[in-house]
Amino acid sequence: AKLLYEKALKETDDVDVALGAAYKLAQNSLVSLNIPDAAKHIQKIVKARPEFFSDENLEKSMEMMYEFVDNSDYISGAAIAQALFEKMDPKDDQYEKLSKNIGIWLSQTENKKEALAALNIYLDKFKEGEFSQVVQVAKDALFFDVNDENTSAKLSTYDKLINEYGGDSIGNKALYEKAKLLIANGTFSKALDMEKQLLALDAQEYKDIPKLITDAAIGTMKQALDAKECNSVLVISSQHKIELSNEWDDGIYECAMKGADFILAKKMADRNLKSKDINERKKWLYRYIKVDFATGNYSNVIEASKELIELIKSDKDSEYKDVYRYIFDTYHRLENANKMIEAITNMVKVYKDDYLDIDRYVAIMTVGSDKKDNNLVIEYGEKIMKIQQISVSHAQSPFVEFALYEAYIQRENYKRAYEVVKSL
């Protein structure tokens, strides 16, 4: 029979005979479960004369339609349903069901736009229809594949779907797609706020959720760095273990120091110390010194300071010359009097007599007093008196004057001793 139908289809000039042969061949192929071959013959009928399905045998065509669907060929099933629907009397009991099936079945295929059109036809024709809810759900599900809305409208629709379908497949997909859209549009913090909801999704179905959260965290952290929102930077860095590229090290270091996160600041400095760029190396050496000084790693401060001083010794106006103060303060904390004297000498060469160094001069005066070294007491006491006179500030009086007075008395320089004590 198959051979005879194929011969008739190939040789006849009569359209009705050809369509009848194609119809019989489709039935034959369905019986043998050759679904692709059956679909091929059905499409010939659809293109040539779709009303043939109704004219031939409505009941058999309906059976054939469901056989295709049962075998997951939704395109062929929808094609027959469409052909029957267009010829059917609207009062027929199957009319509304066919309209629903066309859209539902097409939504299972790649023909999403055709599916949406079919579903809209149903909702337009049957506003209070028996299948209205099912069709609306199918239409909502198509939003992810067929929409021409702008970003703002899409986000609004996603929120609507999340509210209406929370916890089911459509709501979950809306949540997932919303996070992706927020990230794609640079709204990272809002995407990151969805972290708990995203982690509650099926990890097998949405395998890239961890990456989405990481992308959102990185984007939020970068934006926080640009805005100097250091607290946010430190919180995100801690919670999400974010590793940014070296271009962000400056901002992270500054935020870490501001927030007293010395571990993070030290990490940034450590990975830049060996930079081949000499200017970068000087900058990170200086920052390394600041971290270690703050955390009491004084041996590191001393070693790094020696290297930095060597790099900037020919530049008296270097932006990192504060290293001379750091090394003095380090020896002061270590109570190393001899090194304090050596460090203050180098510091004075760079800063001359600076008001910021008054406390350091007082420390050296104390060392001089302990060592019974009147020369030290006089040298730095005179510097302090000079600075206080120029600045019209006497924060170190009367200690300085009394110490100088004692030193001049011991040197038997009574005239200067008198002038110093008289100045009080």
C-alpha cells in the first residue's frame, strides 16, 4: 500500500489524488512511528490545501493531530489544529479547545512568535474562556523568548511575573532573568540584593547562579570604589572573597587603610612590591611601610624604609619623603636612642625646622637629658623655641624652656639661660 501511495503521489496530476495519497502516507508513517516522514507529508497538505483535513475526515484528522503531539511533534499537531480551527464553526464544542491547543503546542517549539500570536487570538476571542488561565500562564512564559520591551518595561514585567508566579518555574525564571538584565545594564547592587533569592533557585537548572552573584559583587565593589564608599568595598570584599585585577589595588588599599583592614591593605601592598615600574615600586613600598607601622611590624618598616630611602635619596621633594618620619617614629617606639639620633639628623636635612616635628624634637631632647648630652638638648630645644615663636604656639612650654635653662646652666652659659627662662 505504501509503495502504491508513493507512486500515486509521484505520478498523478490530480491534486485531490495527491493530497489523498499524502494523507494516507502520513497515517502509514505514524503507525510505524516514522514521525519525521509523517510530518513531511502533512506539511505538503498544509501548504497545498489546509482545508483538506476537515474535508477528508474530521475525526481521523483529530486523531492524527493528537498522535503527532503524543510523539512530541508539536509543529505538525499545531498545523493540523490550525487547519481544522479555520474551517470549524465557532459554535463547535472543539472550537475553543483547538484555539487553545494551537498556542500551547507552538509554545513548546521554536516558533515562539507564532505561539504568542495564537495565544493572543485565544485571549481575544475567549476573554472568559475555559482555558483562559492556562493560556495566560503560557503567554507569560513566552515573555522570556518573545518581547520587544525596553529595559525598564522588562524589569517591571519581571517583577509582575515574580509576584504572580513566585516559587514556580515562571517566577523562578523571571527572578533569574531579572538578575541577568540588572547585571547587563550595570545595576549591580540591585542584582546583589537578590543573592538570597537566587541561591534558593534550583542549582541544577540555573548552574551559573554563583557566577551571576560574583559578577554582581565585583560590579558593586568597583562602583563603590569609584564612589569612595569604602565601607561597602570592605564588606563586599570580606563576604564574597572578591579578587579584582591590579588596576583596582589603589582604591582597595585606600579603603582598607581607611577602614583599618590592615590584612587587606598589606595584601595589596605585598603583590605590588616587585613592580618593574620604579614609580609604582616606590608608591607601594611607602604604603607597605604605613601598614607595617600601623600594625607594629617594625623590623619590616626598617628594612622597607632603607630600600625606599635609597630610591628617593636624590629627590628631596619626593612625595614619599615622609618615610624619614616613619623610620624615626619606629626607632622611637623601639626606644633605640642611638638610631633615633641618627634618624632625626636625616629627617632635619629633608624637612628643616617643621612644626609637625616638634614632638619628635622633644623626644630627642628627652634622649639628650637621659644621656646627659647637653648639646642635644640645646640643639633641639632651640629649634622648638624658634618654631613656637614663628607659629605663635607654645604647646611645648614650659618643658622646653626649663630643659634648655638646665642645659645652659650646666654649660655655664648664664646669659642664654637667663634669656630662655625670661621668655616664659
